[in-house]
Amino acid sequence: MQTTHSHHLSLHSKSQLHELSPQLKILSTLLIVISIAFSKIINPFQIISHAVIVFLIIRFSNIPLKTYLKRLTLDIPFILFALFLPFLSSGNNDMVFTLFTFEIYRTGLLEMFAILFKATAGLSMGIVLTATTTNIELIYGLQKLKVPPIIIAIMSFSIRYIDVFIDEFKRVKISMQSRGYIEKGIKTLLPIAYASGAMLIRGYERGERVYLSMISRGFTGVIELQDRDHKQSNYLLALTIFSIIVLILDVIL
């Protein structure tokens, strides 16, 4: 079977964001997410401003709508949690109306909207970053941002071994199916559990062997990557600055 040691989330397509430097994308994503997270999301200016920023960035990334919506399903736990807030979170007698004998509170509605908006916007920014940046580019960008080498090494090897485990599990599953294994309910998942346990042990032993081999070849914990040529974007920088300004106005006003 062909291995797939590439970034499973990145999309190989052409867009304005694909060609930008990874450190700019990482920093912009972080600042915009922080700006959205700390905004109160009360007045229409804040809501519209952040919504326009996220929409324009998604538009610049050229991510297919189907792919975007599929990855946005990670937002479902936040949605389920937020749906209970109108019934539970109340202020000083701020009931709005009654639904099937359940009281709906204004405070809960505002908190529900804030959580849904912030979670969806933040997740959308993460989707754009991972879709337009490969794992190697992410590591390169973190190096340029002066992230400690130990953190970069941990992230790099984690991504690498996630790919290895995925490929290994696919091989094991195909091997089991070739021997007549068929998934029929919970009881038939026991062989999968045994195989997963064996894979974890083998993965730990393989990782130790690889680490000792790298140490013997002079690995010092620093991953060296060649410099790459990337474009800069005044548009992304302007959107990031505007997002920060919106947060500052929210704090001041």
C-alpha cells in the first residue's frame, strides 16, 4: 500500500493564501482568533466586522464549499452545548418567552449566539490555515516565529507518526478483511481493539529505535529546514490589523 505521509488536511490547489508565507498565516490566524474570542459580540458592528473578515479569508483560500462544511462538523459539540444555554442561563428576570413550558432567557440567548459565533469563526480560521498550509510549511513558519525547537520537534514527530499509524492501521484492517473479518456490531470490534493495542506497542518500540538511530547520527533536537520563497500579502495583514482594531474599540467603548 502506498504511504500517505503528507498533510491530510491541506488542499493542493491554487489560491492567494496558498502562496503566502506560513509564518504570516499562522500569526494572522492566531491574532484574528484571539480578537474574536475576546470580543463581547454585542453590537452589530463587532458581529459584522468579524463575519466579513472570516468570510473574505475563506473566499481568498478557494476552499470547496463541500470540504469546508464537512470540516465544520467539528463545531457540532459547541452547537449542542450552546442550545441548552437559553433555558439555563438567566439574568435578573430577563425571560423573553415560554416554549413548551420552558422559559427562554435573554442572557442565555446572547451567550448561545456568542458561543456559536466565536466557535464557528475560530474553527473556520483553523480550517483555512490547515487547508492552505502543509505540515512542513507549518513547521517552517513556527521556526521563523522563533518557537522553541523542542516544541517544533514534538509537533513534527507527532504529525509524522500519526501518518504512520494511519497507514499501519489500514494495512492491518485490509489483512483482517482478507481473512474473513466482517464488522457486525460491538462484539466483532474486539479484534480491532487487540490490533490497536499491538500497534501502540509496536509504535512505541519503533519510535524508540528511530530516536536512538537519530541520536547516533548526530541529531541535536533541532530540525533544519531550507529557506523557502513565499509571497507577502497586504490584504491579510490589513484584515488582521482591522480585527485587532475592532477588539480595541470593543475594550475602549
